[in-house]
Amino acid sequence: MHSKKKILIVDENSSYISNLRSGLNEEGYEVVYWDNSLKAFETVKELHPDIILSDIESPDIQGLKFYEQLKAIPEAQNIPFVFLSGQRRVEERIKSIETGVDDFIIKPFYVEEVIARITNLLNEVKSYEESRFEDERAFAGDLTEMNLIDLVEILQVGGKSGIIKLKFGSYIGTVYVHEGRIADATLENLLPEEALMKMFLWLEGKFSVEITDIERPPAIENDTKSLLSDGMRHLRRWKELIAGLPSLETNVMVNQAIFSLENLSNDEKEVTKYISKQPTIYDVVIKSPFDPIHTIKIIKKLLDRNDIKECPPQEDKSTPVISSQMTMALDTKSKKEKYNKILSNLLNKPTTQNFYPDRRNNERRRINDRRTDDRRRDHRTQSTRVSLDKSELMLIREKLS
């Protein structure tokens, strides 16, 4: 069970939106509502909504202007945006879509239809992000071979800048390194350093590293050496604690037969708040207000006492797999070719490329392509992703030292 998707709705007619808000809440979405664009704009940076719905016509909102203002700030550039309008003229709708908005919904609308469109858009974004994780020009591997601490050390030794993407289960996190120093980290809605520390503990999953310049203001103040030291200390303790636990992707539930809040400590009560709708053990770690070490200790106690128990895992059909074409491409590369590829990237400044072009200027925004599967796939220059094992990555680190 993941954190709720957040939807920002901007419309001056609160009574008109009331049923939509109720319907979205029932579907498990978190809805934030404003009746003017100024307040909404101020909210975006703090809220980080997953999707924005805005009226296009009212004077207090000025939908097109609001949209253009949002797309001018980095925090909102990739957030799906939907216009709500009573305008039925096809020309106006086409004009709005050509500006780059993701959908245009005519009032009056059926709540069920709007919810379906929102769900489809969010699923589309998720699929796009996961496919982008697999496709980016980068070197990649398995976290069982080399974890985040190892990867940061590689960039640190070479004084390199790059973007490290990690995937554990259905979670995707990103770490930004500028000239060997950790600058920022993102994972769910966590604060940068909190996100980093939780990703330091990922011992399974996939990683990809793109060597590229980072144009991002630093969000982490602590020096990288201290962060890595703390990460290694937490990782040692983490390994000890999870050794006696089921897989972190195991679904758990409260054992109603014996469960009693009266028998729990305050911290245990807090953690059990997040054990609903059969989350995985790691879902609870992510959502817990406590640090991962303390949280996993509590989960371990609850399992040992049988206050919570394992339940059959739910099938995750969204997990992307590497295509057979990509597998063949990786298999046909010799170790020498792979080693030379990544070493070249690390020792030489990469060619600057615009990996995320302006959505309004992208061919995928054309009306005829609005409903194709490639709607969110940008047309950047790509090269084959290089897959390396631990021994090859260790060679790279030695070469750079």
C-alpha cells in the first residue's frame, strides 16, 4: 500500500466540485481544493501534487495563465494538468491541448468519468517513469551486486556528477550527485536526507546511473563523507535485523484474533496505524514516522508476538521487465566493451543533451497522437544502456582512485 496520490483542484465553484471531491476521496485520493490560482500556485511547491485539475475560464483563476506560470517552475513541469471547462467549441479545446495540457474535460461531467481519466493519466505517468528508468542512457546493474553507498563512492572518487536511479519493488528513488557530492535525493514524499538514508538500505532491486551535469540547487547540507559513514553504520544494523524476517516485500496484516491496542507501546501503536489494506513490510517502513532501524525493530516484535502476521502477497503486474531485445543487446556486449563504455563516460565530460524537452514543443503532444501508448515518451537521443557486474564496477572505482 503506497501513500495516497494527491490531486490539486482549482475552481471557484466549490459546490460544483463537491461531488468530485467526495468521489475522489472514496477512491483513496487525497484532494486539496482552492478557489483561486494564486493560493493554488503557492501550494504546489509544498504539496507536490500528482495531478492538477483547473477551471480554465473564471477570472480568479485564468486557467491558461495559471498553466503557463506553473510550467515555468521546475517542481511542476512534469505534473499532469487537466482543464475543466464549460466551453464546447472544438477549436478552443484543441488550442488548450496544443499548449501541452494532458486532458480537457467538459462541464457538466460525470464524476465516474473524471475519476477514470485521472486514474488513467496517473497510471500512464507511472508506466512512463518505469520505462524511462529502463531506457535512460546509463550504466546499470543489480543492487544485490552494488548498493547505493558503493555507487555514490564511485562518483565521489571520480569527482563526477550524475543521476542515480534506484528501483526496489514498486518504489523508484533518485539521488543527484554534483562533482562527487550528494546534492539531493527524492523518494515518495520524504525529505531529501530521510529519502537518502532509506535508499541506503536497499539491498535488492535495480539501479541505473547517468553521468551528466546536475543543474539542481543542493537540498542536502551534510557532507557526503558523513552521510556515507552514517549509511554504512545503519546498513550493518539493518542487515542484522532483517536476517530473521520474511522478505521486505511480504504483505502483512493485523492478527485480529489476538490484536489489542492495550498490549502495545506507544511506538507500536503508531506503527500499526500503517498496517492496513495488506501493505508490504517495506511499505510500513516508508510510511512510518520513525527511522527505518527503529521501525523494523517494532515490526519484528509485532511479528514475533503474532500481533501482525504474513498474508498472501498480491501480484504486482506493474513491475517492468527488460525486453528481450535489450537483453540480447546486453548479452552480446563483451566485458571489455562494457568496461570501456562506462569508463569513457566517467573520465570524459558527456555531451550535453536535452533529455526532457519542453512538452509543448514535443511531437507527442500532437492531437492525433493523444491516445497512443507513446504519448509520454520523449524523443531524446539514446544509446544502449550498459549493464555491469560488481567486479567491473570495482575495477572502475580502482581506475578512478
